[in-house]
Amino acid sequence: MDRQQAHQLLDQLDPTQFTAVAQLLEVLVTPHSSLLHSLSLAPVEDEEIAPETAMALNQSRASLAGGKGVSHEDILREFSLIK
């Protein structure tokens, strides 16, 4: 993908989606972003998943597969990205 294709995709986003993507891009291009820095220093988890956690993950995956996921707009509202 080149810049022109990326710009065309950005032009297709509604204002809410654009805001979310713009904020993500800002984090990615900020050289000393605290989030990126923290992620780069985070250790790789090597712990086994507890049976309860594995069951919860399986239930979540089944829920998503059944179309019972949370909408994009609900997530944006939860993080105060839209009203």
C-alpha cells in the first residue's frame, strides 16, 4: 500500500473513525510515546493460561462468532471518543 491508497482510505472514514485512526497514527509516529516505550519494554508473557481464563476466552470467541460482539461505536463511546 502506498501513501495515495492510504489517503483514499482515510477519505472514506466517517468523522468518528477518522478521529480514532488519527489518534492511533499520532501514537505510532511520536518517537517517545509512553505507550510505545512501555510496550517495547514489556516482558513476553510465558505463563500458562489458567483453565478459568481459557474457558472465558473460548466463551468470548464463541460469542463473537455468533455475532454477539460489541459494536465499534459502543467501544468509541466507552473510551469517550464519541458522545
